[in-house]
Amino acid sequence: MHRIFSTSVASVYSHYVAKVERKGRTQAELDEAICWLTGFSPTELRAHLDAGTTFEDFFAAARLNPAASLITGVVCGIRVEDVEDPLMQKIRYLDKLVDEIARGKAMDKVLRG
């Protein structure tokens, strides 16, 4: 099992926020992307962050967006569409969305609109 599975989403979330804000994007845009991917409302997302939910439990509770399979490309040298472990793939989807926001991609493109 990967260590990230038992890591709290909140402990990584602060790094996601810092990454997008460094590039002139907002926490609201990050939250919008996370809610789009997971099906969580902003209130549900905040509750998971406050509760210290692990990535494993976070994605177990998520209602993954049917368009998530449209998220393709490379994160950390790995093609997200080729990741075999379903949980790791969901985590990589999230990483890819964060990267796209930080790179200045338009939100409608990030959200596969």
C-alpha cells in the first residue's frame, strides 16, 4: 500500500493551495476543481479537510465525475491514464487538475467543459 493512501487530504491540500496561489490562481478555483472531481459540495469538502480524512477514505466517499476519465497527461513522470491502481489513479487525477490550474489553464478546460 502506498503511504499517500493513509495521508490526510488536509496535509496535502495546503501544498495544493500554495502551488496554485504562487501562480496567481485562487483557492476557490482549486476547491471548484476538487468538488468537480469528487462530487463533494464545498461544505462536504471543508468537512473532510477539517476531519483529517485520509486519501483512501476521501475517494471512497467521493462520487467521481464521469468525465474524470478525460483527465490525461503526465504527473510526476507517470501517465495518469495508465495508472493501474484505482485509488492512485484518482489521486493522480487530482494532482493533474492542480497542475493544470497552476499552469494557467482556463477553468472550463480544467473541468473538461
